Amino acid sequence: MKQQITEEMNLHEQWYKEAKKQTLETLPAFFNKLVNDYCHDYGTICHALSASAIAAATAMNKSPAGGITGFQAGCVMWGFVRHWNHDGNKCGLSLKDWDNVLYPQYKDDFEKIIPGDVWVAIQKEARKNLDTVSGARPAVVAHWQSIVDGIVPFGYRVGGE
């Protein structure tokens, strides 16, 4: 019998801890538990999927094929972020590690700079939206047009300008 759960029960906190202990041998049982032991709500299924992804990566990394470096772990994270989203990302992605605010060598990571190639992609997507999207609010259309016209929004600047 499946247990009815909610996020407020915080069962997912334990799932994340268990996920980091998985091996190739224990992985199927962990997946089965998350799928078959609970009646998930809108939020708990997200935690179950996240814990499953962490468990799979952990188990593979503990296998003879594993032993990845921190740099490789970052590549795995970005690969997942880029490929999980159903439509993918069209203009680029950014993730900030706010812990790095504590260290002066990371100052450039917190500048409001859009890389040049990302700005070109944003402009291209704005042009596409202007040409294909109907029914957008006037403020959104005006924003897209300003981007196409070369106005960099939100106090950002492009690349080395």
C-alpha cells in the first residue's frame, strides 16, 4: 500500500541522503522505493526524480567506470541541466555559486555582463518571437523590439564593452 505524502512531511530530506549512498547494486531498490512506496503530490515527485538522478550519478561514479573529478562533476551537472528541460534552452544558461561572493578572485562572476554570443542568441530569439508570437502583451513586444534594436536590458552590458 502506497503512503500518501506531502512536501511538508520532509521525507525527501532523507531521500537525498540515501541517494548519495547508492551503488549499482542498490540503485534498483532505491528507485522502486521512490516509485512504489509513495503516492506523490506535485512537489514530492520532483524531489523523487531529483533524488533518483543524484542516486544514478552517485552509483555510476562509484562503479569501476567512475571516479570523476570536480570539473567532470560540473560537466555532468550542466549536461543534465541542458538536456533535461523538454524544450532545451535557446539563449544560454547561467548559474551562480553565491558562496563565491566570499572570495575576491570571483568578482568577475558577479558582474552584470552578457557574453557576446549569448547576446546575439537573445537578439535572434527576440526577433523570432516578434515574427511568430501573437497575443503577447504590449510591454513584452516592446521589450523584444528594444532587444532587437540593440538595447541591452536590466543594467547588463555585453562582453567587453
